[in-house]
Amino acid sequence: MERKYYKIHIVETGRYSLREKAENYNEESKICVTPEEVKEYLKNHYGRLPNGKNKVYMDVDVAEGLGEEIGFTHSFWNRDISHNSKPWYQTDWIEISLVTEESILLKQL
């Protein structure tokens, strides 16, 4: 039996200044059944639906400079108000995939 669902993968990066190199500090994944669930999750996570203008590409052929669009980034200034922390510039790398799964038995291998 074949199953399809959407997987949201978010890599959170941060830096205290725009001149610094961003560092990964958290990764999370979420499974959603419908496109509407994907949009609702992103709205709840960010307070609004990210616009997706800043595209992320995966290099297919580095020598040719060709790439495939695989997601987008969403950037904003963040602060942990519960600890009165110093604000940081956060850039989240967001990839949404349509996943197809099919169960197989060991004897089918």
C-alpha cells in the first residue's frame, strides 16, 4: 500500500551580527497530510506564512552552475524574552517535500 504525505524540514541558523557567519543551532521536521496543514503549521510556527522569496538551490552540476530549487529561507530578528537574551538574526532554511512510501516485506527484497 502506498502512502503520501508532506514533510517540512527546517534548519534554524543564528548570528548576533549580519557580518558574522550564521551557525546551525536547531533542526526540526514535521509531517503533514495535506497542503493546508503545511500552510497552517508554518503560520503557527512563524506567526504568518513566510513569503518564500529567498530561494534555496541544490547544486546539480557545480561545473555548469546549474541548480534545482529545493526550498526557501525566512529571516528575522529573534529574542528569547523569557531569559532577556541578546537579540540574534535568525535565518531558517525551509524545505517541503512530498514523500511517497510503500511497505515491503523482507521476502520481497
